[in-house]
Amino acid sequence: MILNDVRNLFDMRVFPISAADLLFNQYRERDPRIDLPNAVKIRRQNLINYLRSFSRRPSIFIVGEAPGPRGCRFSGVPFSSEVQLSSGELPFMGLKSSISNLRYAEKSSIISLRVILSHQMLSILMSSQSEIVAI
């Protein structure tokens, strides 16, 4: 995989971070009231599918702050939502991690991810509380 180093960075520095009072790590925690039992595994796999979709190494690396509550929080993919993962408009597919009968959608992500992918830019979202912001 072209972006294996980015995946390794997630494995070592993002996935292990525990939640705090005001911080939720969608790659480690789940809320049984709104998440499927295997939500963490789904979100991690969705992120890996996204990283595998790159045919070349991106020249631009976008770091966003705070995953959206109806977007990356459920999809696991920066600037995306569950709706986009199953729409067929992206160069990769993914599964929903919520227990909702409907798929969560983040309006701004529809435009953002489309532009990001069309220019082969890599986007990552981090909480401002995370050490990994300064990559």
C-alpha cells in the first residue's frame, strides 16, 4: 500500500488513545446506544479502504480538526459520512458503524471529500487534544 506509513502512524499513535471527558476516539471506543458492536473495527477498516484508494502518494496532506459528529465519527474516514461510503461516488467502499436504520450524513463532507479526492490530496482529522496533530 502506497500510504502504509500513514496507516502505521494510525496504528501506533491514534488507535491506542483512550477517550477523555471531552474527547471521543472513534477508532477505539464505541457508544452502545448508537454504535454497532463491531463499530471500531468497521471504522478502522473504512479508514484503511480510504488509504488504499490512493494510486500515488499525495503531494498535499490536509489535517482537519475535530471529526464531525455525523461524519467521520461514524464513517472513520476524514471529511466523509456513512452515506458517502455506500453511494458509489468514492473510489472505495465502506460500511456503516451506527445502529441507526438510516445512514448518517454530513452535508459539508459531500463537497469536501469530492474535492480532496479529485486532487489526490490526503486528508486526516485529529482532535486538538491529540499528540498527532503536529505530524
